Amino acid sequence: MNTLRLFEAAARLGQLKVAADELSLTPSAVSHGIRALERWLGIALFQRTPQGLRLTAEGERYAAIVRESLTLLGDGTERLLGVQEPRRLAISVTPFFAVRWLLPRLAEFRALNPDISVLLDTSQQQVSLETGEMDMAIRMGRGDWPALACDLLFRERLVPVCAPSLVDQARADPAGICHIHMRTVHEEWQSWCDATGHPPPTPDKAFFVDTLQLAYEAAASGFGIAMGRQPLVDAELERGLLVPPWRDSVDIETGYWLAIPPRRRSEPMIALFRDWLLQQVATA
């Protein structure tokens, strides 16, 4: 084994002295080791030139074999001794859910599993879990993704919210006050109005935003009424930043789901996070 390491270093570096320095040996020891290997093989592995060592054709082929073999032996030894690559769990999640619900709880998972690093991808674009780039996703919807195994985390409840200063105006003239709409969600106001009997908002009083965070901040600043989605709006309600001008709330079919490719659901790291997340939901 030692002579193979001498040969690999000399083949890679092309100079006995440089190879000797890397291996903390003398050039004479490296040279004797290589000659012993050549005698045992019965093949000249190097041509000795004034400029240094030059691999023969047989030496080039053998160098590739030795280099690959030493790499395999090193990797196998690390696995045998339990030296592992850092484990990383990649999760695609909506920004609002990540900030409002997941991040405050994630420190506990990291404390329980310090050997697992967590990557949160909060891009608005829905990623494909089949490529393996992401291990799982937390998505808002109805859970009807046939290629994925989905666990319901919680369903949503619609409740209009506004700043405390707008409550009287909203109650006196509900159709005349500005209604804040999510640009990517078209049915929430209509669904709530159909279920409660309130008049639908008029188009000329509409204001559109592209995130729930912006909708809630606009409502809290007195811009108008936003459609709150419980439980993620509960923080504003508890602090009094937003209040419901009416008591009517409506349960809806959409919710937040943990989505995992079925073939990967039993992988130890994924199963560990899934069990922890469902426990968090159960005790929330």
C-alpha cells in the first residue's frame, strides 16, 4: 500500500522532491519505493529525464487505476468509521408560512437534530420534487397533487380584517370601503360573501397586492379591509393590529399541506422531519 501511495504522488506531481515533500519523506525513499514497485510488477512505470519523471504508457494506465483504487479505499474507510457527509434537508415553502409558522418552531428541530442542516427555499415559483433538488414542500391548496403523498397540516378560515380605526366605517358602508385582494387568489372574497350573505365588494373599490404580508400591512395601516386567513393572521388579531369588523368567518377547503414524493417518504431524514412537523401541528 505504501509503495502505491509513493507511485501515485510521483505520477501526479512529476518530481521526486515535490512528491517527497508532500509525503514527508526523503527523495531517496520515494525513489527506492518506486523502483521496488517496478521490480515487483516487472514493468517500467517512469522514464527518468533531467527534467524529472515521465510516465510510460503502462505507467499512465496504472496511475489511473491506482488513483481510483486509493480514492475508493479512502471513501470506504470513512464510511466504515462513521465519517459522513453533512446531512441537509431542503424544503420548498411559501414565504408567509415560513415566517409566520415554521421559523418560530424550527429552532427546536435543529436543537434535536444538530447534524441536519435545513435549507428553506421560499421562491414563489413552484418547484418539482421529482428532480430531487427539494426533499419536500409545504404548499397551500387542496392537497390534490396526485404524484405526491400529502399530509394536511391545517385548513384555513376566512375572516375579514381591518385597522381598529376602520371598524365603524366598514360596518356602516361595507360595499363602499376599499377591499384588498390577493392578485393570485381570486375567489376568497366571493366565497366569504356567498357564505355570509354580505354584499360583494365593488370593482372600483379594489386594491390588489401579491402577498399576504403586504395585504395585512396595508389593512393595518388603514388602507382598507383584507381577507384574513386563520391561523396565520392570528398574530395580528392577538396584538390588536387588525380586528374583524364582523363576527362572520368561513371555513374553506384550502389549507397547508406537507407534500413528499411517495418513494421518498420512508427515508430516515424525511420521515424524522415529517413526524416532528405533524407533532408540532398537533400541539399548536
